[in-house]
Amino acid sequence: MSEALLRATGLRLAFGGVRAADGIDLDVMKGEFLAIIGPNGAGKTTFINMTTGYLKPNAGEIAYEGRRITGLSPRAIVKLGIARSFQLPQLFLEHTVEQNVALAVAARMGIWSPLAPLLRPSHRDEARDILARFGLTAIADSRADALNEGARKLADIAMAVALKPRLLLMDEPTSGVAASEKMTIVETLVNVLRDAKVTAVFVEHDMDVVERFADRVAVWSQGRIAALGPPAEVLADPAVQREVIGIERHPTKEAPHA
Amino acid sequence: MKRIEPILALALAGAIIAAAVAAPWLRFVLTIALAKGIAVMGILLLLRAGQVSFGHALYIAFGAYTVAFLAPRVGDAVVLLPLAALGAGALGLLIGLFVTRYRQIFFGMLNLAMSMVFYSLLEKLYHFTKGSDGIRVEIMPVAGQALDRIAYEWTIFGIALGLAFALGLLLRLYLASPMGEALAGIKTRETRLEFMGVPARGVLLSAYVLSAMVGGLGGALIALTSRHVTPLLAYWTSSGELVFIAILGGAGGVLGPFLGATAYELIRVYAAASFADAWQMILGASLLLVILFAPGGVWGMAARAVGGRGR
């Protein structure tokens, strides 16, 4: 766990007057589960967006396996082995869950075959295998626009996993999921990711989830990393409790994109 | 439904052949319907991505004029058809590189603009195109065989029917392939494609080039059948007609364009013969009825009649 898979140095990005990243240095270690917590609007999603090439930082750089990836397109970055999931699941709504995942499999294997079916045996088997690991077999044939929020979240992540990434960035994997389902979903997720030996970064608001599943926690506050370390240590810090957990107890302003 | 589709296709082909044999004057109408059906498959392809082209008559006209220009030099329908398709495909690639940057209304209107530019060129370059007089296409040999008029018309009819079948089958495979399903993904979640490493524009461009090729092919068949090409082929109303047929037929399956085109041409012929002044009103009313009561088009109605669903 000593080797950095992803290394961000001096990352800066401002939207108007808001500094989403104000000199971020952050290493993601190979094999770890790193949780990013912090108040809404702190810049957590911005970090995912910068890492996946959706946003370009004003300054600083991100290196993946020692290679600079700032300035590359989302497409090029996916090909290097970095996938993401979304806070608001981005599914192909008119396709079934199985087709959604098979499309991700095809995206990895090469989609430029105009005559062989998407659901050819190899793609279908792999899609079904992934759905089985996520416990989604029962809804494989449901249309994506007919799912509940928990299933949608999992299907969204299943698509990212089908890309066989080495680094997976998840934006609030448990937000919108019913509290009763939450732990089961995260448990499933963690098992799948451990089996696939995927390094994961996840933005999270639920401290129980963080405490139980993260190897390390980074506290993102006003564009800076206010604290970084094992969950037990970081979450016990009074300053962190005041700044992050305190705010979480008053969920008055829930911005759709934190 | 998918399994019944080939049977329905055979039934439709049988009905078309029977009608063409029973009423020789219908042969012309039905050949045109098949040609338009082939072109409308291109509209269907773009509709999969949620995009409507209001300018695809451009490719019909391009294919038709390719035949008209090259007929005196090449003079064989079997050579002219692939030339028209390839030429239209090349033009589609050129224009597609530009228009596939845009979506929705901008995509539709840019296509319209392109087709109107082509229309103006056909009108104004009288020296080459004979302007609105158009160009006559003589009866030509097919695969080296010199034919009399009747045999020629039957042969073009047969080629149109054969192409409709072959291309319908290919389109069906294409739509179920990763490229086709990614195309449908553009309609609902284009950005997700990019985050999966799939170039959405490339997917749309491929479909656009294919749609231009079938447009060119349809246009070439129209030129070989009507044996007279005019700039009106590229006029915006002709593009509108293609979208009209696509909606009339239904976008659910590859049979839709052919059901739509046959229905369209037959309604037009019979309405024009029975109510000369009101045929456009009758066409409009039929489309209105289809949109109100059968949003899946003729294909959707057929699908429901045999107990499946349109898609």
C-alpha cells in the first residue's frame, strides 16, 4: 500500500469566486479505499471531474501511474483504466440493465462491430456475471428507467466496473438510497471491488459508511484538504466533527452536486 | 415481435409483388415506394439517436443526379447504383463531420440548410444541370442486358425489392450491434458514452454516413424509375416527406419505413385520383390520425395486431 496510483499536486480550480480546489496535494495508494468527505460545495465532485478529464484544473497536475493525465479527454482517461460512477446515475434509460452493462463491456472490447449483436454470448455472459456479483440478476431485463434509486446506483457502478478499471471514482454511491438498504449495498460493493482488486475513491456523506469501509479519509473543505488519515483518527478530530459531521446533522441545504 | 418481423416482411413483399402484377400501373408507384423506403431507413437510423434530419432529400437528389450525369458514360444500372451509394456516402462523410457536432433542432436545421444549398446549385448551374427542366434518364442496360421498357421496369422493381430486403436485414443487425445500441445511447445519455471511452460523435457519424448511402441508393432507384430528375428532389418538402414517411411507418423496426412509404405513396395516388384538390389534406389527416391514435405508426399497429409490441 505504499505506492501511489494517482497523485495530484498543486491542483487549483476556481468557479468564479468559489475555490473548489485551492492547492490540493493528494495521493491515492494502490489498493486502498479512500473516502472524501466534506461539506456540500467543498469541491469533492470537482476532484472526480478533474481526474476523469471532464474539467481541467487552472493549475497543478494529476498523474496516474506516474503519467500526467491532466488535459486528456474523458475518453482517453477511461482507456488508461480510470472509471467513474455518478451521483445521479447515468444509465441508458431506454435499455435494459443487462444491455447497459453489456454496452460497457462492449465499450471496453471495442464497439466498432456493426453486425454482431451487442448481446453476443461473450458480452452477455460477462454482463450477467457482473450483475450477479452486484446482486442485480433479478432486474437484468428491467428497463433502466423503471428501477428504484438503490438499483439505479448499483447498476451505474456495475457499468463502471464492467470497464475493468484499476481506479474507480464513485460520487456519493449511497446518496438517495434508503437507509435500510444502505449497508447491504455498500457491503456488496466493497466485496466486488476487493475481488476485482480495484482501488477506489468515493465521495461520501454517511459517516457510518466511511468508518466501516474506508482505509483512509480525506476531509475536503473550502478547496483544501483539512485532514487526511485513518477514519478512526480523522473522525475523532474535534475540528473535523465541527466542520463536517456537524453540518451533516443539519441537512437543510442538499445541493444536487456537492 | 422480432421473430415475426421476417414473416411480416415476406408477407409485405408478397403483397407488393401481387399488387404490381395485378395492376401494372402500380408497379411504378411501388418501385418509388420501395426506393423511398430504402432512403427512409436512413432517417430511422438517425431517429435511433434521437436526431431528426430535415435535409435528407439532399442525398436522394445526389444519388439521382449521379445516375443522370453518369448514365451516358457508364450506362448500366448495376454499376450506377453502387456509385450513387458511394458518392452519397462520401458527401455524407463530408457534411457529417460538420453536422454531427450539433444535436436536436440545430442538427435538423443544418441538414435542411445543406439540402437547400444543393437545391440552389442544381437550379442555378443551368449549364450542367439544365436547371429546373431537369435531366432525362434513358432506359439503360442492366448487368449488360439490353431490355425493353416493360422488362426494364420489372428489373428495377426487382432490384429495389431485393435491396430493400438485403438492406433491411443489414440495418436490423446494425441496430442490435454495439454500434447500433450505442447510437440509441446517444438519445438518452450521450455523456456516459464518453465516460465509457466511446466516441459518441464517431458513432453518430458512422450512422450518418450509412444514412447518406441508403439515401443515395434510394435516389438512384428513383432516377432509374421515374427516368427524369429535377432539383425538386432536393427541395425541403422532399426532406419533410421522408420524415413524414418515417413517422407514418413507425420508427420501431426496419419494416416501418417500407410500410410507411407504401402507405404514403398509395394514399397519395388514390387521394390524388379521387380528390384532385384535396390530396394533401388527406395525407395530412392520415398523419394526424396516426400520431393521435397510433404513435408507433403503421408498424406499431401491425405489431399490436399480431400481439407483440412495436419495439
